[in-house]
Amino acid sequence: MKKVLIVCGNGLGSSFIVEMNVKKILAELNKQAEVTHTDLTSAKSEQADLIISANDIAEQLAGHPAPVFGLSNLLDNGRIKAILAENL
């Protein structure tokens, strides 16, 4: 099963909200994936098939083996849906 990792600076509020939105969007798309959230430091050593974060965090994850998608607005569910539909 594919793993989607949601990353924010502290791994608390914003990444948890995005995780809930990603789970809803995956259900709408009829796709399955493991979805978790974490902080920037932990994300650097975590395995994932896809990473979603804010643009500033995405820049700091540039060396990660998984594709990293930065969002200018973490609540842009339309953009999140497009990312998931094209990459899972």
C-alpha cells in the first residue's frame, strides 16, 4: 500500500488537518493509501511514496527520495485532490 506523508514544522496542527482532508479525498477518489503526519525533522528519515507540505517545508525536503509537493495553501483541497489523483 502506498504511503502519503503530510509534513509541517512541528507535526501537530496543520499536518493533522491536512491528513484528515487527504483521507476524505482518497475516499472520494476511491483510492487507498496509508496517511500519516509528522514534523520536518522526522520526515527526513521516514519512508513515503508521496509527501505533501507547505512550500517552505517542501524546499527543506528536496533531497527526500519520495516526490515532495509543496502547497501555498494547505487547505487547497482542489490542489491536493489533483496531486493524489495524478500520483497514486
